[in-house]
Amino acid sequence: MAPIVEPSSLSRWREHAGTVLPALAEPLEACTTRAVNQVECADVLELLGMLGCDAQTQAAALWFELARVDPALWAQRRAALPAELQRLVDGQQAAEQVWALHAQRPPQGAAEGLRRLLLAIVRDLRVVFVLLARQLARMRAAPALPEDERQALARLTRDIHAPLANRLGIWQLKWELEDLAFRYLQPDTYRRIANLLDERRTDREAFIRDALDELQRALAVAGIQAELAGRPKHIYSIWKKMQRKSLDFSDLYDIRAVRVLVDSITDCYAALGVVHALWPHLPGEFDDYIARPKANGYQSLHTAVIGPEGKTLEVQIRTHAMHRANELGVAAHWRYKEGGSADAEFEAKIAWMRKLLEPRGEDDSALAAELQTELLEDRVYLLTPKGEVVDLARGATVLDFAYLVHTEVGHRCRGAKVNGRIVPLTFQPQSGDRVEILTGKLAEPSRDWLSPHHGYLNTARAKEKVRAWFRKIAHDANLAVGRGMFERELKRLALTNADVTRLPAHFHLKNHDELLVALALGEVTPGQIARVLQEAAQPPEPPAVTQSGTPVASRHATLDHSALRIEGIGNLLTTLARCCQPLPGDPVRGFVTKGRGVSVHRTDCSSLARLAARDPDRVIEVSWGNAAAQAYEVDIELRGYDRKGLQKDVTSVVSNAGTHIIASSSRLFVHTGEVEMRFTLRVRDFEQLSTLLGKLLALPNVLDVRRVGTG
């Protein structure tokens, strides 16, 4: 099919660019001096103009072509162009990822997934119109291409572009994309159907004229004003219907079809009555999509009758408003045509895309801002080995992906490959990655998957499925597991003497056993428990009382560089005792030293007990103040089996946790192969320490890690 414009039309665009489309002036000038396909560019501009796209969108189409043939020019000019124009060009370049994936995908891969991926990576959806227009321009010029390139272009059109045009209701592009792709991919079938149409074209056109005249007279007698036309039937849609319904060409009712447009819904049904009175209708071939619109909003009356000469005839009746809505895609019927389904979120995206087809006025900028707000989504789009696409929240892991595919796949997950490479279950894939889950025979989820320290699962849906698995286990087993986790956490944090009586109430649980079960199921985390213990150790400050009984403000000094309050004393130097290294949340007391101010100890510190026995008058009350105002030093001890890179992994975890190593040492026990590491760290509070200890314990070969320095 020849392009709808001649090469000289670029000159016409240039003549008007300065006044009508100023945004096009520079790229049009550049196009005439560089090796771009001017026929294709002019064709794209013509199509975008037909779709009502603005000058920015048309300019972006040209800048993309210039960026392809002259990257240096694009690199030079990009920064000076408006951000909106840059985004439109970037979107076209991002779409190249989808074309590459399409070229690699298995023959049975789901093209629907690639269409979703395209919409995920194209942030400004006007880009889709440029992609459709450019693809149609290329398809029109495809006869000049080598056979293999023409076939690849046609497959891409069939799988991606034509369905997108269908969803958007851009029929002006949709039918031509479909017919051209069909013509190149199945030339023999295309020619056979085309020949059948040609053989009967004269008779069919004469039949349609006679039917229209007869129906027009009958409608006039009934007092109904109507616009009648023969409805075109395209070769690809004829073939699809023959395949879908297993019909021969001669059995198709709608090869001969007319469309009736009236002013009101009342006229629709009145016209239907006229049609059925004029010609007998075929039983089972009537659909009322006005009273019962399709799920996507499509409205029309469809009927098939035995028309003049005893030949079948399809008649569609709708109002002018319905016709405009249907043709512009407001009532897109892509589900009906493609036989698929979509979730509400994806439907909302398509609905927003259709807004770009509606007439635009002075509120263009507001609409663009609204679209950007609605469409920026925090999702990643991943491909299954079969080429299907699933979407997950950004930050999801391959284990989250496994549970999204199927609960049993998640339960039996033992490993994963991303783009053919083995990755850990904590790996977070990105849009476009192909994920393959490796499964075992038995369903064996791990309780570690529920731990936030390990990072296996980041979606609530997957976590709940793992919890559901463990809920099936006997209550006593969960209780035992939770008790072990709770005691290990207190031991790791050196909080074995902490008051835990208030913990169940804080988490709205009835008793301590329920807390232990919740801990086993991952509904309560060790970090949350550490935070509550810290808060519980900071009771409200009671007011001081004078001898007359009148409350007065307590005398305490809030130190500039400390998070400690010292009761009843002025500003004193404080130091945290190295023997027990108290942290915010630890019950603490102070000991007034000679020349070094107040030394702060944990209340269970053995060194403090010896000092208090010797000089009880020098023991004073202290409490934690603004714990967030200061970092605290703490010693931790790690034991494990020695391996290459262990110390590097440990220091990396410590660094990534936002803590700082002040000192470190290690000792190797050759006879057992074990290693003991000690670190002095600067941490913020119990919760940060708890999180860090959990991540260190998750490292390979680590046997135990805990806080030390209890005095």
C-alpha cells in the first residue's frame, strides 16, 4: 500500500511550522539535512495529525528519528529541549526494550504480557500514539524490505501494535495494521479471501445499495431520521471470524452489513422494529448492547436478517453519540475481540489512555499533570519462562514472584533463575527480567522467610501464604518455636532480666503465649519487641515535691551531647560504662566517680554491684532522655565456621545497616575450624541492634551472634 503522503509534503510541513507548529520547526529543518526516511517521517506526522496529537508529540517523533541517525546531534540538543519533549523521546527509546524482548520470546509466549510491559515503561502515554503511527508507516513501506525483516515487522505489528490500537479504539490505524500484518504473514490466505471478496464485490455493492434504499424508505415512512451506510468488513476480521466460529466464507452473515445512525435511544428501538418488520430476522442473531452494554461499555443493537433476494444481512443500529464513543475508543471492546481479561488497575490505565483521544481545550496542562500522577506506579513487570507477564510491587523478590505464580510453587520453591542466571531467593528482579522458579518435590516453607532481617519476602500476600502454612501446624509446635525465638532474642540483646509483662497488651494480644505464637508466625518481629522493651524502660518522669507538698519541676540536666537525664543534680559529665555498655532502653543507674563525672551502668551490672556495696551514697538515679540524639557503643560477638570472605560479608552487613565499626578483632580455632569475631559498634537503639544481629545470623556459616559486655 502506498504512503498517504509524498516526500515533498515535508516541505509543506516546514512552510507552516514557523506559525502553526513552532515546536516542529527545528526538527523538520534537521530532517531535511540528515539521512532520515523523509517519506516515513511525513507519513508519521500525517497520522499523528489525524489522531489530533499536539505539536510536542509530533516533534518528539522527529527527534527520535534524528537521535537514531545522528546521536551526536541529539546529545548536543537534548538538554536544551523542554523536559516534556525529552520524556516523549525517552519513552520511544525505552520501547526498544519491548521490541528486543519480542524478538527473543518463545513462539508460544504471551504477547499480552509484552503489551503490559510496554505500558509500564512508557510513562507519558502519548508515546503509544507515536509508536502506532510509526509502525503503520513502516508497514506501508514493508514491500521494499527483505523477506525476513518484513516477517519480523509483521509479527511485531500483529502481537503488539494492532492490539494496542484496538484497545484504544483507533480504528483508523487498527484495521490497516491488522490487514497489512495478515497480508505479509499469511499471503496465500490473504489473497484467497481478497479474491473471494473481489469476485462478489460488484454484486455485493449492488445488493447493499438496494438494501439501503429500501431501508431508508421504510424509516422515512416511520418518521425516523437516520444516516445509513454500508459497513466495511476487513480481510483480517473476516478470517478471524471464520476461524473463531469454524465457518465457511459463504456462511458469514456480516459480509453484507449496514450501519444505521439515529438521534436517540428511542429511535434505535423504533428503527429495529422497522428492520424486523421489513425483513425476517434470524433466530439467535440479535444482541441488545444498549440495554445490556458490554462490560467495557460498548453500546449498539446488532441483528441479522434475511434481506433482499433472500440473502443474509447484518444491521447495526446506534445513536450518533454511541458511534462516536465506540469509534474513539471510549467504549473500547478489546476484551471481546481478543477474548482476554484484565485487572481493575490495568483497566484504569487504559481508561486514562483514552482521555488523550478526547477533544482537548485549555486545560491540557492540568490533564497532563493528572495523567502523570495517576500513571506513575511502583510496579515491576516480570516475564515467566513462557513469556507471560506478571506484575509485582517494586522491591519484590523472586520468592514473592513464586508465590504470585501459585501458592504451591512458592511452598516448593528451592531456587530461582533470572535471565538464565542462578540468583538467591532475596534477589529483586527489575521490569523485563525473565524469572524461572526452581522447585522441589515437597512443600517446605522456611520460617526464615517471614523474618524481615533475611529479606526473603516483601509482599504482604506472600507472607500471609507462608503464615497460613505454619498455622496448620499444631499450636504447641508454634508456641515452642516462638518461645525459642523470644528467648534467643532476649539473650542476643542481653535483656534476659527485662520486664516483659507489658508486651502482650502492647500488641493487643491476650497473653504471653499468644505473643509467642505471633512471633513464630512472623506477625510480630523481634525488632518490634526490642522497640517496645526500650520504650517500656523509659517511664514518665514524676514531679519533684517541696517540703510543703507543692509539686515543682524536677531538677535534671539534659546534657548537650547525651541522651541521659540525671535526677536532682546539675550538669555533670557522663560516660557509658565499658563493663556493661548500656543502650537506650536498658534499666540504668549512675555512679559518681572521682574526676570522671557519672559512670552509667546497667542495673544488673556486676561491676556496679561491687561499687554500690563499697560506696552506696555515690549511686544515683539516671534515666534515658532523647535516645535518638546520640549513638551508643556496644560490643557484639559472632561465632561461626571459618570460610573465605566471611569477615568481608560481616563488615558489609554492618555497614549497610547504618552502624559504624569502631574496633574489631577475630580469633581462629584451628582444631574445630570455628572463628570468633568481636566488634565494637556505634548503634542508635535496641531495634537497630536487633535488626543487625538478625541479618548477621542469616549469613552462611554464622552459628551465633549476640551482644556482650554484661559486666
